[in-house]
Amino acid sequence: MAKGYLIGCDIGTGGTKSVVMDLDGKVLGTHYIEYPMIASRPGWAEHHPDTYWNAVAQTIKKSLEASKISPTDVLGVGLSAMSPACILVDRDLNPLQLSHFWMDRRGTAECGQIQALLGEDAVFKLSGNPIDSYYATVKLLWEKNNRPEIYNKAYKMLTAKDYPLMKLTGKCVTDYSNASLIGVAFDIVNKRWDEQMLREIGLNAEKMPDVFPCDEVVGHVTREAAALTGLMEGTPVVAGTVDCNAAWVSTGVLNNGDNSITLGTAGVWGAIHDEPTFAKNMITIVHAADSRTKYSTVGALVCAGALIRYFRDTFGQVEVDTANRLNISPYDIMNLEAEKVPPGSDGMLVLPYFMGERTPMWDPLARGVIFGTSLYHTRGHYIRAFMEGVAYGIKQNVENAKQAGTRVNPLVTMVEGGANSRLWRQIMADTLGVPTQHVRNSLGAPVGDAIVAGVGVGAFRNYDIVHDWVSISERHEPNAANSQLYERMYGLFAGLYPKLKDDYAHLAEITGFK
């Protein structure tokens, strides 16, 4: 195989990570930068777009320095990001507002508007996705309705991956995966914008970015970007993808029935399929691997790792102080506390809807619930109950996909963030009733991005090469007794939301926070 290297970079909700990878799949350099989100109102979630670009530029530069390779040997660059997001840029490619990303729930009224004009069935038939404020088309309509001066000035709408791609190449484009999550008017089978549908809801199709296969070279690093990143001017850049799809590529989740859980800020489960058959109330994303033909049916919880980080930042000063003294991660201390708590958390059950919820209920007004708590419960109970609540939410999505006919193989691969916790992996195995496997030393999405770039520039013949690299570090078999207990707890979990749905709406009415 020819000499050369690939760059992968993933823009996350809470931080950005880049890697330099050789053509044998070995990571030679990596760097991560963390950043906060802006929550100026309940239900709002924003970043400054240049937060993404600055993090991409710095992490690529630091990764190159750590790898000690020559930038002249970099064959290509691939990006992914949490998605969707809505970023408007003017004709000079300057951002016009803060990025409101997937966690932002402000577009409730716009969902009703689209529903009245198009109907849920027409949108699902075209896009394979529902109408929800999660999707970037809804966010764009919110901009038109609430900040028309910005909307009218806008040249293009971009996602959190597209904006740094623009800064790298000067091109305002997107990829099939991110276009899936712009949603509503994206024809997911024919891979194009439905201009008539956009007109019907009052949006200008010219503001939508051009769409390309994930592994197609769409531009080259500009002189300005080269100075900031350490890359060579002219280095090829592929269109890129969505974070979860990139993570799945990195672990070999490529074929029919393969399924995986990514436990980042959000909790995302997905199964891969070739047939364009889609499950209602789930998310459909064109898969990064073979994006011209493959899809992923996805269940996505708004909060997964976000809950553990929330506990750390809000209540976890004890864990942070202890970790600092021992020179370890606070999450290691939190895991030890949770491991002391029995399965079922002694009757504590969490609904993880701290920022509303996506699949399968699509309710921006839903909020977190800690059910069954008592004075007996300790800090460890809360941490474990957060983990179990996420597992119940993932199970609900898996069951929903199976009922719609999605093939799900009886083995789930886990990667990233919370998947590094042995306890959380075992909880998933016990709750889902299937084995889980964890990929050793996986850097997840950035490696997937590098692979997508490698296919795009011809360094790899196809995506199957990843199977030569994947190393399973640990496999967890479900514990029968635990699974029986979790099945009963899951029944309680699934029954709580329907009882509370009207109360969530009433709470939003009282507080005015919608």
C-alpha cells in the first residue's frame, strides 16, 4: 500500500477531536478540545459557529504536530459532526447568527406550520423522517418567521460539519448524511432537495447547500485554512458525514442488521440496511459507508452522556476533588460509586428527557423525571439510575425499529464516551438482553472520518478494510436475573411518559418555556 496519511475530525456537542491515521489504521496523533454550549433560554441550545472552526483548526494542527508526519504526505481530510444544526452565512461566508443545533427545541410552532401545509405522511414518504424541531429545515423556518432580516440576508444554510468544511475549502456544500437530518424536503432515496415542497412551506431552495456523497472530494484546503491548520494548501477534503455514522464506520458496522450504540452527549442506536424501507417515529440517515446505497435507521436520545456530565458539573464536586487528588478522571470515581448500587437502583427510575426527547415520542416539552427516590438513595444511586434510564430509552427504540421490520442482529457494538464504562456496557447487555462488544482503544468518529476520506481519495478500495483493524476489547453477556429485573423496570419506564405527556404540556403553559 502506498505511503500516506489521513485526517479525521469530529465536531461534537461538547468538544472536537481530530486524528492523524496511517493507511494501516494506526492513529499517530490526536487532540481534543472541550467547549460549553450556550443555553440562553430553556429549550435553546447554541454555539458560535467559529467555535467549531477554531476547534477544528486547532485540533488538526495539534494532531499533526503530535504525529510528527509531514503535511505533504496527508492524502485527504474528512469531517463529521453532531447533526443537525442551522447556521446561516452571508455571501461573504460570514455567520449571521449562533448555531442552533440538534438539542435546540425552539421550533414547535414551525412544526405545526409544516404539518398543516404538508402533512406528516408526505414528509415521511419523501424524507423517511418525521416533522420535528430537531430537523434543520424546521430551524431554518424558525429563522424566517422570527428573524426575517437574517433569513433574507442569508446566502446558505449550513450544518455544524458544513461550516468548518466551508472554512477549510471555501465551499458551501453538505453531504447525504447531513442532508438527511436537514430533513423535511430532502428526497432521501433520490438524494436531492424537493424544491416544490420547500416552496410550499415558504423556504427558498437556493439557500440550501448542494449535496454530495459522503466520500466525494468536494474541495481542497485553501491557503488561509492551511496557515491555521498546518495542512498543505490543496489537500483534498471529502464531503463528510454525521458523527454517529462515522463512529459506526470506525467499528465495522457496515452491513444489513449490523447495529451499534454511540454514547456521547446523546445516546444513539442505529441499524444498517440497504433497502429504502423506513420506520415511523425513528430517524433515517443515509449511511456514510456506501452513501449512494445504504441507510441507517436510528433511535436517538437527546441526553445520554449529557446526564453524567450534568451530574459531574452540578452535583459532582466531591467526585471532581477526589479525582484531582488521585490524578484520574471524575468519571472513574462516579463509576465506582454506581457499581456499588444493585441493578434497578433500589427502585429509582429516571426518565432521561432533560432537554425534551427525540425518538420515538418526539416531544420537545418532555422533561427529566427521577421516579421512586427516597432518603435511602445515595449519589451512586443517581449515577446508576441515569445510566439505566438511558438503557431503557435505547431499548424502547430498538423495540420500535423491530416492530417496523428493521433487521437487528443479536449483537450490539458500543463505542465512544459512556461506552468506555464497563458498568454501562453491562447495563446495556442486561437491559437489551443481547451481548454487547466494545472496540479497544477506539477513537470513534474521527477514525471513521479518516476512513471515509481514504475511500474518497482512493487510498482504500472500499470500507471493508476496517474489519482488518477492529479489535474487540471486551464482550458482555446478559445476566439472566438482571435482564428479568430490567424487563419489569422497563415496563414501568415505558408506562410513565404516556401518563405525564399532558402534564408536560401543562407545565410548559404555566412557565411559558416551550
